[in-house]
Amino acid sequence: MSSTEKIRVVIVDDIAETRENIRKLLQFEKDVEVVGAARTGKEGIEVTRQTKPDVVIMDINMPDMDGITATEAIRRTNPFTQIVILSVQGDPNYMRRAMLAGARDFLTKPPTVDELSAAVRRAGIMAHEEREKLASTVQPGGGAAVGGGSAFDGKIIVVYSPKGGVGTTTVAVNLAVALHSSENPVVLVDANLQFGDVAVFLNEQGKNSVVDLAPRVDELDPEVVDSVLLLHKLSGIKVLAAPLRPEYAESVTGEQFAKVLQFLRRMFAYVIVDTSVYLSDVVLSSIDVADLIVLLTTQEIPAIKNARMALEVFNVLNVHRKKVLFVLNRFDKRITITAEKIGESLKQEVVATIPLDERTAIPSVNRGMPFMLEDKTKPLAKVYLSLAETVRQRINQIADLEIETKKGYAGIFSKAGR
């Protein structure tokens, strides 16, 4: 942000006195300019659309539309605009909801001059950085640039198990939530085209799916893709749902699905793909373009046997073992089959163990509310946060090794390393 560039601010509050007080507090800040004010959430959205400010100071409680809903709407249409929420209550639940909606900061009313000016400056700097990023990644026609000017060089992470009922969708959904942030957005893709449940796990329903993109995979643009994606408001992640009817799955080829995934990686930092047990063309194409495969098993012998067979298939497909993150789900300490024993037997280290916690997982599925959104202090949620960090670390390791290979070193991606 240049020293001469002012932070443009809009104030949204249903009480005229509050609006005026905030205006007075900010008028002494030489690098801040109040460019508009509104008394309702709807008015705030419209004023923001017209003025395109850097920062919106938003009251959380308003008669027509609460500040959180207004924040979501503004962030959708003005992604660089940063929201500072004001509330008479310092309730952690309010704060969590505000941040999930895309707010940059949360202040308790009435804020002091120092609190307000510091929050506005932090948000203003972020807004100018986002605006510059947007300017460098958006084509004249609108939407993220493709090719060399992509907004992201995203990573495709496939969650797969060769055994049904081991919790693949639960892992995919909650891992997506754990990885998502405003700086590193996530799209969750349902590759189980016949009987996919990703949308159900998030209590979402929409008429669009990958079927709407498949026929035009060679002429996709970000606006078209975004119009097909579902937005899960509570988490902020986007979802590419499975078709509404099983028979529609036949209209999507593996090649088309792979092209959709490759396009999504330009729009998102992480593309999480939930798969079916059956190695269909769609699932095989997902594995083929994946940067990382999260392979799930449980302590049951059939699941371990199938995991062994999956690893053999990966060998045939020339998927290097370093790209496979082997995870033991629903681990029960009472069962003598340990992660160490499974890893030794299959010659593939189990890098993460997710404990059996039916009291948390089952109600979460039935309510359509990922447990990662409810309480991150719970043991199960902490495990997923750790898994997300493991995913990031492994992706970085693979990237470093690929760079070494390109430089001519004999790395794990050479033929000898396979």
C-alpha cells in the first residue's frame, strides 16, 4: 500500500448516532476516508457495490439482515473488501461465525480510537494486497486467468479407500474444512458420481453438478465453474456435487473429469476429491492427476487386505509411494492390530491415526454439520488439524523433491525411485 493511498471505509449500523461516532473517530486518521454509510444490511451491500471500499465496518445486529449474512454477500461480490464486525457482545460463538463468514476482525462496542484505527489499518493493508493480487490474476473479460497467470497452482488431494464404509467422505469433508482459509481456499469434489454424499454431509442441495461442466471442459472459465459450485456458508468451502440421479454419471468420462480437476486447481489452493470404492474411469483419472492420495484403512482384516491391493494398483499406475499418505481411520485401542503392524505388513508407513469417536462423528453426519466447525478443541478435531498439517508438509516435500529431480539429481521421482 503506498503512503498516499487512503483506506476507503463504509460504515454500516442501524443507529445513526453510532454511525456518526465512528465517522468522528476516523476523521482524524489522515490515511482513512469514509466514502459511505448505511443503516441496514441490504443498504450496506448496495453501498459497497457502488463505492467498492477497502473496509466495511459492520454492526452484527440489524433489523433486516444481520451483519454476518451481509458480510457473506459482500465477500462474494467484492472479494478484496475486508469486513470489521462490531458487536455489543464479545461472544466467542459470534466471533467464530463472523470469521467463518469472511470477516477480517471483530471488535466489541464501543471500540476505542486505538482499537478501531488499528483494525481498519490492518484490514486496509489486506484489502490493498488482495486488490493487487486480483489485478494480476484477472483477465479483462473477468474471472481468474488461466495458464501462466493462474490465481493458484492448487494441489489435488484424492481421498480413497478400496473398502466401503471406512469413512472416506467423513475424512474428505473434515479435511477440506481443516485446510480451508481465506488465503488458501478449498473446493471439495464428489467423484462418486452415482451415489455421492458430499452435499448431504454438508446439508447442502443444488441442482448443478459436474454433469453441467463435462460437455464444455475445453472452454471453461471461472465464472461458469463458480456458477455450478455450491457454497457451504458455514465453512466457506466450495463444493462440486455429484449428479442428482445415478444414471447421469454415465455422461461424464474420466478424461472430462480430469480436465475439470485441472481447471479447479487454478481457482483453489486445494482440490479435495472424495471417491468411490470402485476404480471407475473417473476415480482412476482423479488418481492420475493427484498430487497426493490419502489412502484410508481400518483395523478390519478385509480393509487391510484391500489396502494392500490398492497399493499394488498404485505401483502399476506408477504412483510413487511418497505420494500416498496412508491413514488408519476409526482406530480402536482395544483391538490388537496396531498402526505399526499394518505399516510393517504393507511396507507403507501409517502416517496418521484417527481415533474411533462415534459420539462425535455420527451426530455430525446426521446433522450435516462437519465436526471441524463445531469445536476445534475436541480430540477428534485436533487429530484432523494435525492431519491437515501433515498433508501440507508432504506436499511441500514432494514439491522439493520434484525440483531436485528437474535439476538433474536422482530423486524419488526418477525411474530408480519408483
